[in-house]
Amino acid sequence: MRTGTLLRNEQLTLVPRCIIADHGLPAPADDVLRLWVDLYCDAIQRPHFRTLREIQGDILQRVLRHFGVDADATPCIELYFQITTRIELYPKSLTPCARSRPSARRTGPAERAVPACQRPTSRSAT
């Protein structure tokens, strides 16, 4: 774990490993990952806007072609988004994060501060 990193991302290596397994490539996963990262770094430097889905679609297709695979990159793209849209904190970050927010055990609903916009107004009848 790097200092300051709260989210886990080791599962990104699943994408290169799946490419290798699905297509029977003899290449090491590190080589596939390195090419993928290099292509990504190049793609995000381009001046025109593209969505992350477009970028990943382009570069994962290029990764497949680089290794001689003539296949649709859609399963790789979907796996990438399955992995990256699921957030998992490192276990050591759970304790500091838990300390930084009020706990429901310390204050019950009646004891919590009510924002001014949600406080009932008392209007006297005149």
C-alpha cells in the first residue's frame, strides 16, 4: 500500500490476465499491463474530449491487436468498468475514516443537530 492511498486497485491486473487466459497468449501479464498503461497515458494526452469508455475501448482493442488477437474488446471493457466502479477501501483506512464521521452510536437521532432549513418554524397566531 502506498502512503495516502485509500482505495484498492490491485484488481486491475484482472484485465490483462483475462486477455491472456481468454485468448491463450504466451505473453506475461506484466507485458500486457504495461502496454495497456502506456496506451492509456498516451490517450489521455490528446486535446479532444473522449469518454473513459471510448478511451478504454480504443486502447484495449489496440492491446488485443498488438498481441495478434482479432477479437472484440467489449468483454475487456466491461470487466474494466466492473472493477473500477466497485470501490473497496484498504482495511487500514477504515479506522481513520470511521473516526472522522459522527457515529450513530454516540448520538441518537433526537440528539443530532438539525440544519436551520429543516427546523420547524413557530408562528404565533395573531
